[in-house]
Amino acid sequence: MPAFFIKLKNGFYKLTKDPAVFASVIIIWIFLIIFILFPLAKILILTFEKSGHFTFSNIAEILAKRNHIKAFWNSLLLATLVGISGTVLGFFFAFTSVRANLSRGWSKFLDAAIILPLISPPFTMAITIIFSFGRRGIITYNLLGFTRFNIYGMHSVLFAETITFFPIAYLTLKAILAGIDPTVEDMAFSLGSSRGRVFNTVTLPLTVPGLANSFLLLFAASLADFATPLILAGNKFPVLPTEAFLQITGLFDIRGGAVLSFILLVPAFTVFVLQRYWVAQKYYVTITGKSGAQTEIKSVAPWARKIFLGICLSICLLILYLYLLLFYASIVKAFGANYEITLKHYVVVFTEGLKAIKDTLIIAITGMFCGGFYGVIIGYLISKKDFISRSSMEIVSLLNYSLPGTIVGIAYLLAFNNPPIAITGTALIIIACYVFRYGATSIRTTVAILQQIDPSIEEASASLGAKSITTFRRITIPLVLPALFNGLGVVFIRSMTAISATIFLVSINWTLITVRILEKMTELELGVAAAFSVLVVTIVFIVIIFINLFLRIFRQEGAADLSNMLGG
Amino acid sequence: MEKIGINLKNISKSFIHKVKGKVEAVNNVNLQIKPGELLTLLGPSGCGKTTTLRMIAGFEHPDKGSIYLGEEDVTELMANKRKIGFVFQNYALFPHLSIYENVAYGLKVKGVPKAEEEKEVKEVLELVGLTGYESQFPNQISGGEQQRVALARAIVIKPKVLLLDEPLSNLDAKLRVYTRGEIRRLQKSLDMTSVYVTHDQEEAMAISDRIALMNKGKIIQVGTAEELYFKPNCEFVSKFIGKINSLPAKVEEIKDGFVFLKVFDHIYQIESSSEHIKIKEKLNIFIRPEFIELSKEAQAHKIQGTVIEKTFLGEKVEFILDVYGNQMNVTSYDPVKCQTFSPNQKLGISLLEKYIKIF
């Protein structure tokens, strides 16, 4: 019997043996088809169809405009540059943090400062850069006295995105560097290598797959970033997500928007495939949890350590300075003109903005629970159960997360505007968008935790007479509890801070804080925008602290460690 | 408790390997395990012993064949319905449950009343010598203690059969010897039909009623340790159970169920009913190192060899000799006599005729 059929037969056998799994697989597929495949299919249809025929003319029409071609190349250029600069910076930080014998205190400080841009609304950095380096910015105007400094353009977007996204590279590379057994380096030292040689011949080569992965992650993040270029790019540097947005909201050309997002889909999907099938196979370092003999890490000379730490600290201070500036801007009358302290922006936030706050919280909390459980269930199925369509379920469930938010937003707009599922203008569409987009992070943490749990633990439960549902309830759930909390936290934070997808989905009935911030920016009410941003950052911080505390109190003995709130 | 046997009928199982493609892990295995006996599945890694055990447990489903526990065909039964006890190589203790909760888990699943549950957990913990460990967690106790918790957890539900998958491989050498004695005593006192998987032949010989030696997905020979040692049915068995020398020989004569073989110019008479042996044929004879005797005088009527290496191990001495260009291993349990033998010395060699094997 050919291999494929054996697999198919075993798959069927196991599915029919376990009705609970069978039912969940069917139900999940129904959801995935409705909320992931169907909307994306809508984009494809709109892109390649004209009066009932297959055609390339839609793409040709869009690409005929010079601005769109330019946006395509700008997007790729920007993403490449952000990928490189963010990876370099992230590596530098990760290397310093893991390999320079930092004390726990410094290490924690770096972690905390770096996490700030990750948990903020995506354009917070853009706003603070305007406060600091804009025409009336603290540094450019007040300090240096420039009157005609041009903040708008690629340089600013590159700077803002690098600072915003390099923490992703940091987290990725830190895990890999920490996974390199220092005894391997010891071995190289014992063979007579200098520090530089050990770095060049051992440490760096082992990190190469991680660098590639980090580059791809940052490339994708920059490609998808919508808010930063919208604020900082100006009109001379169009990129695809903003062009697609303007095509729809400015020109009311939904087909044009769909085609542009399809063009954006091509590089985004390429990155997705590269990451999955190329980088994933190149990892040398596996984190086994098995630690060899304790050894002191000798990668960095003491004098170099001080320099490395110094550079890292100055970048952390820059980040902290920008956030302080954000806070300052929220409590002065008119930033750039009148620096009198006032609370009037917060009054606006809590009166006029109250509806947006309420809506956002309702949506984020609902999305958090749905997305967290959705992620744990799919993560459990794809890592612990063997059934037909398992790997395709994994790929499909990660699609919406891997694709730029602009694409997902436009896809939802197209798919759910008309019957059979007309949910445009409701909270449901926004929640669904978050669940099926950010639930993927919960899937990934669940898979990661479950991979650490030996499969024989569940077999042990079965051998003692437990049904699969009992095993799930008594063994698996307690063990993945940290993943569940992690998932809940990530979905909540992302729901609080996201904009690129949901800007297409808000309505008069349901709006979001992030959308209000953007509106205030365009209305030049910068103080209110800053106050809203401070509010979001504060809420997110409180939630993180709360979840960490909760985990610490309820953490079961022996449960897997929660190393990071944000899985990148 | 009623004892039951296990019967494997023509079971096969293949896997899809990422590199090698389809791999026949278990190939048409037939095996009867008697009620109350401890049978060991022994073999090199990848021989299919663990897969066979996991099929008995119900963790894997055979592609072909059927599995009987007693009279009942359990092939289609899920693991949780088979009433088996399983001890995993890595113990698979539930990390989030205390020792008490780990052991009580199977009783809770069964719905045993609380009072009875407490009594049985107490009894079984006493049996494995872990009284007082109830409230500890798996990561707080040693490997040997974890092993005993795993055992206690498996036997507390009074399974019809006990399955053990290399249960001692994570313990150090001394503890391994001690624990295997404990497992054997426990198994005998509970009179529980057991299947034990290991790749360590000494462990298998020490613990088993019978051993089923496996290789490449097939059972090669089933028998007691002595049967496998003295009457191996092929070269593989003779090499896996103990050590054996292979020496060149020539068939001189075949008569009345005896084969006359010329080994280094000496004739040996060996009982053999094998029909494929022909006169003048060149073949290999097999003899264990402990069935060869050394003597100081290199006499003419004996085979002669030169000592290459001598290893003194206390109660025994191991030699490697060069015999006309062939390497020969000899083990002597007479350390006093061996004192006088030293490297580069020529010695006389006698093979104990009745222990010479041909396959």
C-alpha cells in the first residue's frame, strides 16, 4: 500500500474513533472557511474577474498608474531596509543581553524598555517622532532651532519602523542565542580561537537561520505597516497599504483597493512561504532544556561589555524619552506652541471619546476570550491529534495573521457586506477579525508548549482508563493554562492596539480608540491623540501586570514556564 | 484476580519515515504470552519491540492482524478500555499533579469512592516504598522515586496486564539492578501478566520468564534465557545473547546426524540434523568465549594461539588471541591459573566440542 494511503487510512481511523475530535475538526473547518478562506477568495475574485470573465485587465489598470508602481517598489525597499536595520539592532541587543554576562537587573531593564514599542498602538512611535523631530519638535525646533526641517519621507518611516519592530528581532534572536550551549564556544576557545574568531566561526553561523527568520519577520511587519507611513510618509513616498486605504476611503474604489491589496499579497505570501518551508528547516539550535555543565560565558571582553551595554542603554533611553514626550504632549495645552499644563485633552478622551473606549474594551475582551480558546483548541488539535487535513488546518489558521492587516480588512469588507453573512457595521465583524487574526498567536504558543509536553503523558492518562475528553480536561488543559493566558493577553493587547485591518470595519455604531487617534491626528488635535495613546499604553500595561500576577498566583506546580508575554 | 494471557496474531505495522519512506516497524508478528508470566521483548534499537508493546497497549493500531487479551479481541479497542497498566521509559508523570494525585488518577477516572481511593493509594505507595511522598510533586523527587511512582500509578488500577517500556533506562547502573529486582518481586507477588521491553540482554535475562528476541520487525526466537543462550537458532541470537566467536571450518564428513568439521587442522564432531550442509563445504563454527580452555603448554595436539591482549576483571579474565590470523575471544573464570598467561605468550587452546554451534 503506498505511503499516502496508509496515512489517509490511519487518519480516517483515528477520526472516527474519537467523535469529540471529529466534531471539533468539522466545526473548526466551517469557521476557517467562513472567516479566512471565503474573504480571501473574495479578493481574488474581485482582482481577476470582470463581468463574469477571468482577466488580468484589473491589475493592468491599477498598475498603469505611476503612483501605484512606485508604491509597490517603495514598499519592498522600505521592508528590506527595515528588515536589515531591525535585525542588526535586534541582534546587537540580543547578543548583549544573552552573551555579555549582564546582571539580571540590566537584562530585565532592557526587556522592559524594548517591550514598550511592541505593546503600543502601531503609530505611537510616529506621533512621538513628530513631537520630537517635527517642524515644531522639541529637538529640531526648540533645541536646534531648525525651522524648515522636513520630517516626512522614507527616512522617518524607516526610523520609526526600525524602533517599533526591532523588538521582534530581539525576541527571536535572544531565544536562539540563549539556546546555543556555551560549552560549544568553550570548545572553540580550548582549540585556540580568539573571541572574534569564536564569534565568526561558531556563534554567528549558528545564528544565521535566526537572522534570516528575523529579517523575514521584520520585512513582513514593515510591509504590512499601515499607520506609520500614513502619518510619516508624506505624499512623496506612497506605499501599498496606504494606497489601498486611500483608494477605498478616498476614491471609493473597492475593486482598486482589492487589486492593490492583492499586489501586496504577493510579497507577503512569498515571505510566509519562505519562512515556513525554508527558514524553519535551517535551525540548528534546538532548545532541549537539557543543560550541559555550567560554564561562564566568555564571548565578550569586559571592556566591550561596557560599550555594548552603553549603546543598548542609550537606545532604551531614546525609547523612554519618546514615550515621556508622548505623555508630556498629552498634558500641555498645545504642543509646539503653548506648554501650559492642562488636563483638557483627557477630559475630551473621557467625554467625547468614552464611546470609543467602551467599544474597544467590549470588543477586546470578547475577542480575547474567543481568540484565546480558539487558539488553544486549534493548537491542541494540530499538535496532539492526527487527522486528515491537519497540516492544511494549521496553514489556513495562520493565514490571516501572516498577511498584512490591510488585506484582511479589505477582504472582510468585501465578504461580509452582503448576505449570506452581512455583518458590516456590527461589533461582530471586528471581533471575528481579531479572533481569526490574533488567535493565531494563541495557536502558536499552545503548539510551542504542547511540543514540550511529552506525548506519553497523555498516553499514560489513556492507559489509566481516561477518555480523550477526560485527558484533555484533567491533563492537557492544566498544562496549557500558561499558553491560554498568554494567548488571552496577546489577543487583548493586539485588539487594543490594532488598526490596519479594522480601520475598514469600524462604523458609527462601533468604533475603536486607535481609529479615533488617527482621526485626531488628521484633525491636528495632537494633544487628544497623545492622551488617547497614553490611555491605551496604560491599559495594556495594567493588563500585562494583571495577567502576570494571575499566572504567578494560579500557576500550577510543574506547569510550563511562561517566558514571554508576547510571542513576537 | 483472574490471570489472562496475551495473544498477538499476525500483527504488522508500518510507519512513514520522512527520509526512508515506508518502514515496516513490525512485520507479521505472532506471539503468545502465558497468564502470569513476564515476557521480555528484547532487541536492538529499531527492531519493533516498543511498537509491539504500544500496539498491545492500544497506543498504536496495527495495520494487519489482531491482538487478544485473554479471549477478547481488543484490536479495535481504545487504550483507555483495555485495562492495562503502562510504565513509560520517561515515566510520563503528570507534572502538575502531586504524587498522591498521580497515583490516584486512574482510580478517579474509574469513579472509585474517595475512602477506597485513599486506602488503595496508601497501600500501593507502601508497596513501592514511597509512603510520606503523597504531597510532593514529580519535579521534587529523584529519578528512582519517579520510576516507582510510575509503577505505582500503573498497578494501582489492578490492570489485567502490565506493560513496561524500558522502565530502567533513565536510572544509573546500580539503581537499575536493584529496581529490576524490585519489579520482578512485585510482578511475581501480584501474579500479573507482564510484557517488558528492553535492549539490555543482561536485564532481560535477569528479569524474564521468557524472552522474545526481535530484529528488523520480526521475532527471531522465543524462549527462556537459558534456551536462548545454549540453543540459539541463528547467528543473530547467538551474538545478541552473550558473546560468540566465529571461526572458519570445513565439512569433512556427515554421518548419522553428526557433522565432522575440521577447525585449524583439528577434527570436531558436532550433532546436526541440518540438511543444507554439504561435504567439503566451507562454513563458520560458533563458540562462546567461556567454552574455550587455555593451557600453558602449546602442545601439538591442541590448537595454538598467541595472546594479544589480557584484561583482568577479578572473578574472570578476558583474552584476545591470534589463532593463525584469526582473532579469538576467550573468557576464563580461573583467575589463579591465568596469572601465568601474559601477552605475546603462545598457549594451547581447546574448544569444548559440545558447545560448538553451526547454523
